Amino acid sequence: MEGREFKDAMYDGLAKLLKALSNPFRLEIIEMLSQGEKSVEAIVQITNLNFANASQHLQVLKNNNIVKSRKEKQYVYYSLVNDEFLALYQHVVKYAVTEIAELEKIMNRQRTDNQSGNAVSLVELESMIKNNNVLLMDVRPSVEFEFGHITGALSLPMNELMAKLKTLPADKEIIAYCRGPFCVLADEAVRILTEQGYNVRRLDEGYPEWKMKQLEMNHSN
């Protein structure tokens, strides 16, 4: 294979991978799968795609080695192919919200509207947990909490929050987290709890980012 032919083939393959990512529904699916394995039906419910469209997007992701699947009875379950891809996705998201002015503006407006602008970083969270002066609250659906969660977190899904308000301690700062920086569940929790008089902030990121941080720390030790 000559040099030009080699370069064309490699860049063509890279372009196909990036093209597979250049769809908002596929990016949302990736965020969903970063929380754990999901069936096509679950993805349809979360994204409001119809079954055929969701399946088509998943097939594109699978063909480009972004997701993998398994079948159990009549259901097909999808998950991200590996943590290396999750790390890549998180780097893209971080770059986008810090270097693309319009996205940064939208993010800031979302946080301001929900009184969640004073977000807590993962580094700050570690220090706060060591001091034992916070309640870490996971507001994702319970099935996602069961797949994996930040150590020490309390599972309190959004659909149960109002019913369990009185069980929350009034003397601790509450840190709410969800799927990641684009997830609005934590913003909604902050708004509701603030209106009820609680001392609450959101985690700037989410469980997948925490998970990758733990893996990085383990590899460096």
C-alpha cells in the first residue's frame, strides 16, 4: 500500500467514526449507556425516539465499535464497548462546554435558571465527604443507581423526592448528582430543595465522570 493510499484509508476510517458520533440522538444514547446497560425499549422511553429509529441509531454505533449488544429472550441490551471510549466521550464533552462559547452560555443559563450555578467539582466533593458534612444524593432512576453509583451516595430518584423530603437532614449540605453535566435531574433537585429551604448544590459532573476518575487513580497507584 502506497503512502497516499494508506493515509486515505486511515482518515476515511477516522471520518466514519466521527460521523457516527455527529448526531444528537446518538450522543444522548451514549450518555444513557454510560450509566449502564439498557434495552432498546428503555432507550426509546428515555429519548422519545420510536423503536425503529432507536434501533437504527444503535446499529450505526455498533457498526463503528462504539457499543456492543447481547440478547436475552426477546430483548436486546446495549452497552458502551469499553471505558476507553467513555473517556474519549467525556473529553469531547469537557472540551465542548469550555471552548465553545455558545454551549458554555447555554450551560450557564440552565444552571442559573435552576439556582444550581454554584456547582461542586469532583475534587471538592472528595474533601467534603472526608469531612463528613454532606449528604450525597443520587437522583437518577434506581436501576441506574444499582448499575453503579458514587460511594456513599443515597439513592433518591426524582419521582420520589417530594414524598421523601422530610427524611432529609436539615443540618447537612446536600450534593445532588445525576448522569453528567448535561443531565437536568440534578438541576431540578437543586431547585426543588432550595425552594424547600435546604442547603443544596449540584455536582458539576456525574457518576460516569467519578467512575473514570477512580479508574485513573487506581492505574496511577
